[in-house]
Amino acid sequence: MPARNLHLSSILQAFSTFLALRSVSDRDAEAAVVTLMGVLERKKDLSSWNLEEISKSLTKARPKNTTITPADTLVMQFVEHFPPFQTSTVLHKYLFALQESGCSPATIRNYRSDIGQFFTFHAKNELHEVMTKPKVLEFLIGEQLHGLKISSIRRKLSSITQFSQWLEANDPDIRVSKELGSLQAELEQVLETESKKSETKPEHKPPSTPSKHWNLPLKQHASTVQQPNSARAHQDYRARLEAGWRNISETVQKKTFAKILPYINLATFLLFVLGGSYFAYAQFFRDAPTSQAFPATPVRPSRVLSFQGRLTDTAQNPIVTASDFQFKLYDAITGGSLLWDSGTCSVDPDQDGIFATGLGDPVTGCGAEISSDVFTENSNIWLEVAVEAETLTPRQQIRTVAYALNSETVQGIPVSATEAATANTILILNEGGEVVLGEVSPKIRSTSGTFTIDAQSMILKTSSGS
């Protein structure tokens, strides 16, 4: 496909997404596509546009003594916010092709980030100006100078190479994928050589007026204008528009069912919630067995701390591979005594770099169980985390929740709120060294053996007057 046709189809793909995001009706969408096709047919240079130019083009095409139409308004809104840069429009079309091929959302986000950073680095709008081996190498060296790891640089090169291969199938003027493929095999050596050369060169700086690169979110919908095949590549715009109309008519039937589908889903969801609520009520309230206020035999909780986080590299890209972690507990924010050490354990983040583990869980988490005296004998505790032998600073203080482990010494039986102990409370010794019984006619009774009270001297007395 010639470069102009690729650019045209990319603009129309972006406009289709723009209309879908605004929930435009099918009739207005068809009229807006026809209007934009007419504007593009009359415009020779697609490298840029402005509102005044497009407004004149729309006025010229509109019959005399007629007002501006909703289709004209939609075209003007699109033109105002989305310049027709090749780099932006073609990248959006490529990401849409990845989505249709079944790539996961995380993979598409990585491609958008890597290729978008490459275009922003050079601030160029035309593909032939930026899709060259020297430009790619300059970008990779710049990333290395900013401290990016070689694994992340290799991933960015792979993303750009895949994009170049897709471009070559659509634009015969771009032939760079073979050069980029050979660059992957010797990337580390080339980066080391070129980095030494770049030390004597001025640092790359973006222009004072950078290009406004943009991106649209991808939507799960069929494009209203499809890419023409090679047999129709040189037909005029009206022939391609007719193919787009046929596609729109096919999607109308699907959208009719799509309007009813949310109500069906809502009814199913409500039935599920009501049924689940009934069974939960029967299980936990109506038929639930009555339990004692506190356990019959002493039990203790497991001493495990929950720890979650998100793992990224220096460029804020998520790390999705398993990494070695080590967790330590100290009694001070710096220095101090080591109270507990998990040892090295492997943590596996998800596709967004998010992970969770249990400190002190030897089965599914990290390290042996935390000793009970860690929290009962220390008023302040700090957590130190190390990832791949790199210790993160500063240490994080463990807040109040973990100190609930200290409650295992009383087993859920409450301490009396006053100095006078009542039924089912724990006796306390007040400031005067007294144990006060607040019940009416309390008893101290031994059910077996000999009851002994032993002291150096003993006084038994009653209240005065009794």
C-alpha cells in the first residue's frame, strides 16, 4: 500500500475510534465519515491541517444557504484535537491491528509506550524521517544514558522492529527491519561503542516547540472504514466509502442486540445477587450454630504480615518476571538490632508488576513464622526490603495492626473496664496493690485438693458495722 494510502486509512481509523468514544449515532457517524473523506480528497498535503483551512473546505463543499451540519461539527472537533501526524495516526492503526490479532491489553500498552517514547524522543511527524537505523540507535543510546537496563532497552528495540515489519507490508518506502534485526544480535556491543562516541557529542535535547503527539484509547468495535486490499488500492475515495457503508450496515444488526444485552446481563446479575444473599442469610444467620463468646481451649493467631507492592524499573515499566526478595525486621529506622530475617525468596509479579506475599508464611510466602516476642517486646519495628540484592531505603515502620498479635496472651477475654472485676472479666491489680471483686456475694472456691493462702502475716476484716 503506498504511503499516502496508509496515512489516509490511519486517519480514518483514528476518526472511527473518535466517533465510537463519543457514542455518535450510526446515521451521524456515516455522515461524518463521508464529510471527512471529502475533506481528505480535496487536501493534497496531509502533513498538517488547521481549523480555518478545514472550515473553508467544508463551506465550499456545502450547498449555498445551508447551515453547518452535525457531521461538520464532528469533523471540526476531530481536527482541533488530533493533528494528522503520520507517527500518531499510523501508530494508532498498528495498535488496533494488534488488538484484532488477539494481543493482550498489557502487550498493547507496552507497544504503545515503547514506540510512543521513540517518536517523542525525535519529535518528528513523518515516518520516513524517524524510521531509520541511526535514529533508532540514537534513541536506544539515550535510554541507556538515562540508566535504563539492557533488558528494557532490548524490549524497546524489539517493539520498534515489530512495528517496522508491519510498516514494510504497507509502505514500500520504509525498509529498516533487517537492519534492526541485525542490531538485536549485537546490541550490547553496539551500545558500548556508540556510548563512548556520544560522550564527545552534545546531549540530545528535544526542540523548544515539540510536536503534539497524541494517542486514542482502543475500543472493542469494528472500524467503519476498512483497509482496502491491493486490487482496490488505487480506486478513488468514493469506492472505498461504499465498502465502508456496507460494513456499517452489517454492524447495525449487531448493535441492535448489543442495546438489549445490558438489560439481560443486569437481570441475570440481580438473580445471582438475590440467590446468593438468601443462601448467605440461611448459612450464617438463620441456621448458624451458636458459638461461645471465647474459645474453650487457648488458641493463637498465625504471625504473618501481608505485604503488597508494584515492581517497576527506572523507567516505570512494570517488571513481570519472578524476582528474589529478602525481608528483615529491625527495632530502629537505621542500624538497630535484627529481629527477624526471611532469607531469600522468589516473588512472581503479575502482568502489571503487582505482587503480594506473606511475611512469616513458610508455605506460600516468605520466611519462617515470626517469633511472638518480636511484637510483644518491641514498641517500634521497621521493615527493610531488598530486591535482587538491592536494599530499598528508607525502612518502613510497621504500624499498629501487627501489634494485635499481643492479644494471644489474653485469648479474647476482656479486661475489666473498672478496678472492680465483674463476671467473665480478668482480675487486675490496681495502683494500691488490691484485687477488688465487684460482684454481689462473690466466692473463692476450690473444687478439689487443699485450698491454701500463704503469707508472712494475714488480716481478715469486714466493713465497719457488719
